[in-house]
Amino acid sequence: MTLSIQNLRSGYGKKEILHDVSIPTVKGGGFVGLIGPNASGKSTLFKTLAGLVSPTAGSIIIGTDDITHLHRKGRARRIAYMPQAFGCNALLTVFESVLLALKQTTGWRVKDENLERVSDTLSALNLSHLANRGISDLSGGQAQMVAVAQTIVRSPEVILLDEPTSALDLHHQLSILTSIRNEMDRKKPVIMAALHDLNLAAKFCDRLVLLRDGIILADGAPEHILGLSEIGETYRVKTELEYTKRGSIYVDARLSA
Amino acid sequence: MITDLTTAQMRQAYGSQTARRYTMIVIVSGLLLLSFFLDIATGPGKYSLSTVLQVFTDPLSHGVRLKVIVWDYRLPVAITAVLVGALLAVAGAQMQTILNNPLAEPFTLGVSAAASFGASLAIVLGVSVIPAIGPFLVTANAFVFAVLTCGFILMATRLKGVGSETMILFGIAIFFTFSALLALMQYMASEDQIARIVFWMMGSLSRASWEKISLGALLLSIAIPFSLLRTWPMTALRMGEATAESMGVDVSRLRVEMLICISLLAATAVSFVGTVGFVGLVGPHIARLLVGEDQRFFVPLSALVGALVLSLTSLISKSITPGVIYPIGIITSLIGVPVFISIILSTRREKLS
């Protein structure tokens, strides 16, 4: 499965946020990191792809289907979007909260296959020990993992993750991104994640897209993108690209004087 | 202790959780049935449950007098208690979900205050909102004002950028506005009219009639399937608006649909029996504690618990002083206050832990 975005324009009311955004074919089993400073249009791009914001121009294509104007429910079957984390005080167990994500698009009655899908997803993400816990009792990291489970339980063709590692400790950052990569290897969806940590982006993504003020500045392999002078300009810092002994990319950043 | 569960164990746990919930629904239904017949048995003349059941199956088994008492006097009151309790609790449960606020209910959102004003308008000035309504003047006025209020809240939700907190504030504003208008009507009223207004506001089941019962039952038989069809999106809404939207739920449309449904339920209940506070709060709260917030169980159980609470209230209102039937509005509020406080305290504990 592939995703491609052509000349997309979108925004809120009269205010245009995304100006002519194109991201050429992303293949299934590819992990695209969307990078750029705050208010560069990352969330708006995701919301437009997920159908929560209507584009004013351009098209979104999955495989050979133009889904630009597909209604919300139909789109939710193909694209799963994980918004930035929020707390919630509902009296639901983790199992129920993942089940309800699946049930939005699979009919009213709970079938055995639904329960199987939920328990398989929880096992795959190593969340089985939390299955019967209340979601309001979870830690930030656990809640974020449950949100990932809610996203991948639907086996979507495209997964959009808005800052999946924000506010998480190092262990949880790595375990979330590793679970996402595992899912990618298993089912080959297109994955796009908005990431603030450029080193994590370099470590996990196959391709990086740099966004600033609703315009795409660069698009390519991490080692290429992170070495560009535009990175420094966009984030208003000085950057140097280094390689660690084990071959990982490390972006060394300082405030430009 | 952290133990990884196998996929089979997880499914089994979910299965037994579901079984427990069905059991809960059966238990509350049983209690409701018991309370319903006790309610019929209790009154100025007390009868045994078995006598009531016999009159129920064979109206003339204990003579015409008992048939009239059971079938014509007590049955409509007992059914009205059950119906209105269910209507208020379902309305409260849905309001709490769409406004994401455990304190939302017809009373706190000003629907009851608006209905009271409508009723007082009819009592004091004899002004009818619907022409030629005759004996239903007071009820019809109350209904129209309750629906208008819900309509106002509904319109407010459609304004851009109005969140659930703002809607609660709107409700409070409505509450105060109509309370002031009501005070004005009382100021203008004669002594006799004041007595009627006060009695109306206290909430009473003595206004039961078969016409009202059939209308209420009809509404409930539409509202429950209507809500059940939307249980998955409504449960998703409990995860937060952004999460529900990301799952494909059209949140603003869902809100409007549910508010229309709630308006009719709340307006009907309030215009039938007057101001009955806290059933819309207590019913859903107890249901939530018993079965959690999967709306497939939460909504029906809220209806059952609400019905049980009001049915018990009706029973208590006749049992305190022999021969006297206290207005139910007074009793629900007296039971409601301790529950209300416990809700506030338990939410504070959640934040502390």
C-alpha cells in the first residue's frame, strides 16, 4: 500500500496553514518522520489526512484510491490517527478502551474475532498485564502505549502518530517507537510520525520530511536531511551532524549566538 | 504484581466482566419489580404483596373497591414513578457523557427551572403557549419551556469554539434567569396561586394519568434504541473529544443528535411531575459504579436505577407519615444531597491519588 499527498492546502476558516504540501509516494512498510518546529503545520497535516479538517485543494491518495473527500467513518477504516496525548477519567478497562477503538468501524455486536484482535494487539505491545486495569489509573507512558494500541488494533493502511513520544521517559520513548516499527514489519502499513527529537527521528525513520510554516522544505533520507543547513535555519539553532561509534546519527545543536 | 496474561485469559476476563454486567441488570430489574409492587401495596390502606399480585392478575378477585384502588389510583402513580425515573436518569446519563461532566443533569442545566417558570406562567397569568390546550395548560407550558431551554443549549453547542465547560456555564445562567423570572411570577401571584406554584415545583406523582404514561413510554421506547445505536461512539467520547474524533466519530453531529433526544426526555419528565432533582444525577452515578462506562450497559442500567430510585421514593413518600403523601421532589433531594457530596469527595480523591 502507498500514500501520496499532492498539492494539499488546508487550514481553519480563512486562515490557511498548509500551503501546497506534496509528499510523493510513501510505500507501505516505510516509517516517515515529520519534523519541524512548533506551529509548523504538523498537526494540521495529520488532521487533514485523517479527515478532521477539510482541505481546500489538493488530493490524498491511498494505493489507487483518491480519499480526499471520503467520509469520516470510511476514512477511519483506512487511516488511523493518534492525536497528542490527553488524560481521561472514564471508567473503562484498557481492554475495553482498545475494543471500543475497533468497534467504531466493525458493527454493533462484539464478536469473538473482535476480542481476539484486541487481545492479540495488547500482547504484541506487551500490554497484556494491563488489560484489566482502569485507563484512568495508568501512568503517562502506559496511557500512551494504550493509545498506540487503539491506533493499530484497526489494522489500518496508514498510521499517523502526533508526537507519540512527547512527555515520555527514555525507556518508554524507545519501547513505543520499537513497537511501532514491529507493527510496520508485521503488517506493512504506511507510518508517519511527528517527532520533536531529531535523534530519535534519525534512529527510527527511513525518511524525514521537514515542514516549516506549512511548506515542505526538504524530504529525504535522515542522514541527508539532518545534514542540511535548512535544519539549523528552521529550528533557529546551529547544528552539526556526527556519527557515534556504533554508527548512529547524532545531531549536535546549540543556540546560534 | 505484574503478570502477563495470555490472549485467552484476556478474553476470558472480558467474558466474565460482561456476564457480571448482565447479572447486575437482572438484579436491578428484580429490585425494581419488587419496589414497583410494594409501591402499589402501600398507601392509606396497606395490602399484602400477594393480594396486590392477585388483583393484578385477576382485577375483580378482591372486589370492585380493591380493583379501583389498585388499577385506577395506585397503578398509574407507580408506573409514572418508574417511567419518570427512567426518563430523568437516561437524560442525565447522556448529558454527562456529551458534556463530559458528571454533574450535568436536567436540574443542573436549568431545564427544570425553565419548566417551573412555564408552569407558573400558566398558573398565574393563565397564559398558554399552545392555544386551546385546556386541562393540560400547566403541563404543556412546562414542556414548551423545557424544550426551548434544551434548544438554547443545543444552539449554543453549535456556536464555534463552545466547549463543554461553556455549556455548563450556559446551563447555570439559564437556571438563574428562570429562577428570577419564577420569583417575579410568585411576587405577582395571589396566595392561592403561590400555593399551586410551590406544590408544582415540589414534584408530585399525583398528576399521573394514562395519557401521560403512554406518551412517556412511547418516548422511552424510541430513545433507548436510539441511544443504543450510538453506544460505541458515545463510549468513545468518554476517551475525550480528540480521541473520539480520531476514531472516526463525528463528535459535533453526535452531540446534536443526543441533545435532541435528551431534550425530549427531560422536558417530558419534568412537565409530568414537576421538579425532581438528583434522580438524573444519582441514577447514572450508581450505574457507573456498578457496570463502568461501556454505554451498552451503562444506559440501560441508568434507566433501571433511576426508575428504582424514584419508585422507592414514591414508596418512602407514603410510608413516613401514615395517610400523608409527601412531595417526591423533597425526598429525592434529601437522598440526593449525600450522594452529591460523595461524588464531589470521590472525584477529589481521584485527583489526589
